[in-house]
Amino acid sequence: MARIQDLDPNFSVQAEFDPEDFEFYNIESAPFVIEGLLREEKGFCRMPSAVANQVSQGVSELNWKTAGGLARFRSNTKRMVLVTKQHTLTKVPHMPLTGSCGFDLYAIWDAKEEYEGTFVPPKDIENGYTSYLQLYAHYLSDGRKDETRDMILRFPLYSGVKEVLIGLEKGSTLEAPTPRTQNTHIVYYGSSITQGACASRPGNSYESIIDRRLGCTHVNLGFSGNAKGELIMAEYVNQLPMSLFVYDYDHNAPDAVHLEKTHEPFFKRVREAHPTLPIVLMSMPKSRLKPKEVLRREVVERTYRNARAAGDENVYYIDGTTLMTYCGCDGSVELTHPNDWGLASMAKVLGDLLETILTK
């Protein structure tokens, strides 16, 4: 039986290159700038492990998954190699390895962040891989071919990353990224959907889509199956610089009773520390709800109504069923996790609200 790569070359992943053509750099060194992640001995993490360890075992382990992390730099290279060591991997049947273990590369062309390609992991990935890309500039025939441009490397959504080396063509430039013109930081707290399940690649998480639309940055505190509204998480969120806070852990609460006990106290803890911070409450992102899920939505709505009744003008609510407006049930993988269509729908609905809030 012939391999699909032999029948259709477009399924082949280009991997052949001469290492002698490249200069390799560790992205932890200047002039690279890393955002959305911290560095500890084990590797990159999303919050201090000492804090994560106090929340729960699940949060402690998921903290090492690098969802929302990215590295920024400038170069005029036309080819690039990525070498990564990964200490934890997620291999599940309903999420591509490109989303759980891969890296996405974007570049700024004509003031717009454009997708350059994905550093694709092999099917048998165990603790890292090497991947090669020919960039868009390689194909240009105009004067932009040798143009130095900002590049953004988006980290895997469901893997633990210990090390990343970037190979740039010898003779090409490497510079610090252009300083961001906006100082808009969004913090997201929630479930596996917040973490990025089941995006086909990191750049298709709904937060990353919103980043590109609004020119903002974000911190991803999505903890798959383990976001349960613990007050220690609220205390950590309160320490972060943020222009806006989005929180949605409806899916991970064991039941409506648990949600009732934790949802409003979590909100109040953040509100006490940030009296005027815009806070967006979202119920479960799902186009059709079961009776028990309707009860959970009512809890989230009650937190919102109580806050508004108390005079809070900086709290907002999104009914999670409206997040699926542009896709319905077809926007999911298995009626729980969104596929790329579902994530794009979420990004559109939430992004419209965030843009309204941030431009007030």
C-alpha cells in the first residue's frame, strides 16, 4: 500500500536542510523577547510553579503546557529551522499534533501579522524534534525579499517545552523586535477551551486570533479539566498586569452547586483588587445545552446580575451559546471542544465585545 505522501506530495513535511547553512540561537538569549511564559529549571511555565502547586495537582502539571506563550524577534532570513526539546507531550485522537506539540510562525508584512507556517512535529515525537520552513520571503521577487521584519513564534498549546533553538540562514540579520505600540494585556482563566483545545495549531486558539485582530497580548491560564475557581487562582490573577480579565470555567466545575459556591466569590476577589477593571464573564461555549448545563449558565448570569445591581458598570456577560453563532454544533470536534471553525466563531463574538470595551 502506497503512503499518502507518495500519492500526494503536499502531505510531505519538508525536512531536508544543511545545518551548515544556519546559525543557531537559543530563544532565551537577547535579542529574543518571550511573552506569556516564565522560565524555571524544568522549562517554560505559565505561572510560578510554587503557586500552581498550591492550587491542585492538575494545575501543577498543566502549568508546564505552554499555551499562549510566544517569542518575538526581527530578521530577514528566508529559511528557518526550529530545534526543540519537550518534556511532556499530549497525544489525543481529536487534536492534531500541530496544535498540541507544534510551533506557529508569523511575520509582520505591511503592518499585518501573517501566517508563515508551522514547525510540524513527527508522528512518533517523544521528547522533541527538528523542523524546517521556507518562509514567504523566499518566494518574493520584489524589493521586500530582503526586508527585515518582525517575527512571532507561537508555542505549543498542550506540550511542555524545555528548550528552543532557532536556526537562521547564515548572513541574515537578527535584531530585537519592534517595541509594541499598545500596552493592552488580557488575562484569560478557564477550561481546556481556554487552553486551546482543539485548535489545529497554536495560532488558531481564539485568544491568538483576538491578539492579531486587536494588537494586544495575553496570558493564558486555561487548565484543561482543572479550572475550578480556586481563590488562590484569583489572588494570582490579581498580581498580573492586565487591561481586561476574561473568565470562563463553567465546563470544569463539577456541577452547578460547585459553581454557585465559587463563581461569585472568585469574581468579587478580583473586583476588590481591581475596582474599575473590565471583567468579562462567559458561560460554557456550546451551541446546545443540556438541562444541567442550563443551571450552570444561570449561576454565571446571576453573578453578572448581582454585580450590575450593585452598580458595577465594568462587568460584562456573554452567553456561551452565542459564541457558537457562526458555526453551531459543526464548530466542535465532539460537541465539547471547538474545532478551528468554533474557535474562530468564539474569537469573532468575544473580539467584538473586547474591541468595544477597549475603545471606550
